[in-house]
Amino acid sequence: MKYLPFVLKHLKKNWVRTTSTVLAMALCIFLFVTLETILKAVTWGLQSASATRIVTRHQVSLVFEMPLNYEQKIAPVPGVKNVTMMNWFGGVYRNDMKYFFANFAVEDNFFQIYSEYIIKPDEMKAYLEDLRGCLIGRKLAEKRGWKVGDTFQLESNIPPYRVGKPFEFVVRGIVDADQVQHPGTDLNSMYFHYKYLYESTGRRINAGMFVEQIDDPNQAGEISKKIDAMFENSDVQTRTETEAAFTAGFIAMAGNLALLLRGIGLAVSFTILLVTANTMSMAVRERRNEIAVLKTLGFSSGLVMALILTEAVTIGVLGGLIGLGLGRVLIVFLPDAPVLGQIFGQFPELGFSAQIVVTGFATAILLGLLAGFVPAFNAYRSRITDMLRQV
């Protein structure tokens, strides 16, 4: 610690260069933690995938529907314990995409298959008895300020579900989950009766997807092949896969986000590493005479190297703290942004985690060490006479 004032004095000697280097490091850490936070939020749902559930959808795309009678044909398949149907409703609250949230029309046995959801018995009873009733996730309820008994309206953006007026719903229950045992469970969605959708539209609504609960997770592949084989020669062929694969495929519709975001982070980190290393090299070259004098006064080569590395780490620490602060501010205000908020506001876990903070700060320190190592090692190896001769 007694050498810290000496290090700070050298950093202040050329404060413009030091400040620009710190800001460059801050930009690197800012992008790193922001991209990692967004990636974690996007892939959060993968953690909730159950090994005992498989999903059947149209072979071409989720956009296309399947006949309702497929459910009766899937149910007798050996290994299938239970099967339910669910449809994406695409309802918009207040006819404003800023308030959009996921909403599904489901059958009554949906919550038997998704047993991780916790619903009070009296609330479930009220939901089953009310055709307009709906169940909403705890986080959605907190975000919108809804409680049991409240009413609201949604209007779908899917043409077959548009009936000339909004659908009215009554909150009959709040859905909870044990996030320790079932991490990634979605508590930002709304579920209502498929029968309500069917009766309100006055037309036959086909199935968007089927979810099957199976007895043995090890037989998921075999059962999936049997289900798809049943409809292989039909007009509407199917694709059945594990819930984890289905969720991953849904995320992949936006492209390989992990590769894209981490590629951007790696490119920026490498660029900042080169910038910081060049800055440290310039600083050491400018202080050749000072380093020679220090060694003449009895400072060991190891101590001189340590002082230069400390300067580099100090730049990394300052840049890391600023970058983390900027990232935190952006993540807090991102859901309220005019355009991007409509996208990122739907992510259930858009927030800084301790792991991302620690990783980001450690990355800043590592970049500082790497950037300062070569200049510090050169100073370690340098001879007093050689450095004085170059002055």
C-alpha cells in the first residue's frame, strides 16, 4: 500500500491518456456485462425444461396449426402419460405493444402436466368454474399491479382470433413456483380457457401445439418418433421433440444469439486489450529514465515490474467499476425504452446477477494484467545502463 501514491502519481502525470484508457476499458466491460445479461435473460427458459415432457408441433412451423383430433390419437401412444393442447393467443393489453405479455389458451389438464406451477386450491377452483377466468404469473401480477378479482381486456393480433371486440378476462389466481427446485419457470405469462377462445370466436380453433407428459425420459426419442410416424402420410405432418429442444429451437429463431453476442464481446475485449497494452507500453517508454533511477536507488526489478502491473490493474479496476455501473443503469432503464423496451421488457430475468458482476470485474482485472504484462516484463529485464543510454 505504501507504493500506491507513487502509482497514482504516475497515472495522473498524463491524465488525458489515463482517462481515455479507463473509458475504453469501461466500454469493454459495459458491453460484456450487458450482452451477457441479455443472453442470460433470453436463454433463462431453458432451465425450466422438464425431461418428462415432449412437445408436438406442425412440421413446417409454429405458425401452422394441427387438427384437434390429433390429441386423441397421441394419448394412447405407449409411454405417453398425459397430453394437453395449448394455443398462442397473441393478445395485446390496452392495444399497445408496450404492455405486451405472453398469453395462452390451454386445456384444464395443462396444470397437471406443468406440476411445477403452484396455485392455491381455492383459486384453481374459481378458475375452473369461470369461463372468463385466467391465471397469471406472480411476476406479471406484480408488474401490472393485478390481484385476484381484477378484470382486464386483451385483443389478439392473430386474425382468426379477432372478433370485433376485446376479450374480457377475470384474474382468478396467481401462479407461483419454487425457483430453487425449478429455476427458469415462467411467471410472466397468462393462461385462460381454450373453451373461451372457441366459444368467443364461434369457429373451430385448431391446436397450436401439444404437450405430452411421458413416463420415462429415456424413451423420449422413441416416443417422439412414434408420434411423428402416426401422421407421416397425413396432410398435416408433425415434429415432436423434447421440451428443452423445443425451447432452444424457439430461441434459435432469432439466430445463434450466444455466438453473435459473445463474438461481439470477444472482439471488443481483444481491441481494448490492444489499446490498453499500447498505452502501457507508451507510458513505460516515456519513463525509461525514471525506471533506471529507481533501480539505481535500490528498487528491485521485481518491485518495478509489480508497480507497472499495479498501474495496469488500477486502470482495469476503474474501468470495470465504471463499466458495471453503466451496465446496471442500462439494464434498469432498458424495459422502459421507447422501442427496445417492447422487446426486452418481456424477458423474465433481465437483471444483473452476482455471477455476471463478478465475471465482468474479473475480466477487467485480467485485461489490465494482460495489457501490462509485456511492458512490465520489459522493464523487469531492462538494464540500468541501457535505459540511461537511451535517454
